Amino acid sequence: MTQNIYTKSKEYDRKEIQRGIVSFMREKGNEVSNEEVSDFIFNKWGIRFGQISHVMNRLREDDARVIRSERLGYSKLIPEAMADN
């Protein structure tokens, strides 16, 4: 994901989008598919990424609470206490 995303003269920072994804994951029960995240980003910001898996990989690199799920194409949000280990 690039540092800044531009749509309709509005600029979005990567961290802003990542915070939104984490909040969305909490709302959906901590486990979401890449397709659900892609639809969420499009509905909220009007952005459609070509490779949502790259967005999720970057989120997992930047936030230790987000991990790859056992299910293919899904990510999971874990409690902060477990992320510190």
C-alpha cells in the first residue's frame, strides 16, 4: 500500500486505513476475509486495491495484533496481550 492514497481530491494516510480495517475486524468478530476488507475499504473510502492481499500483508507487518488465519484468504485480530509475546 502506498504512503498516501488519493481519491476525489481527498488524501488518506496508510495508518488511517489500517486503523479502519482493525476497527472493522473488531466489529466482525475478529476474523474477516480479504473480500470483506476489500468491500469495506471501497464502501468507506471509495478505494479498490488491485491486490488486497498486499494490503493485508502490510497490515500484518505493521500491527502485531493482526495475524494470518488458519483459513485461506482470512486474517484474524488477536488480543493485545497475546501480540506482545
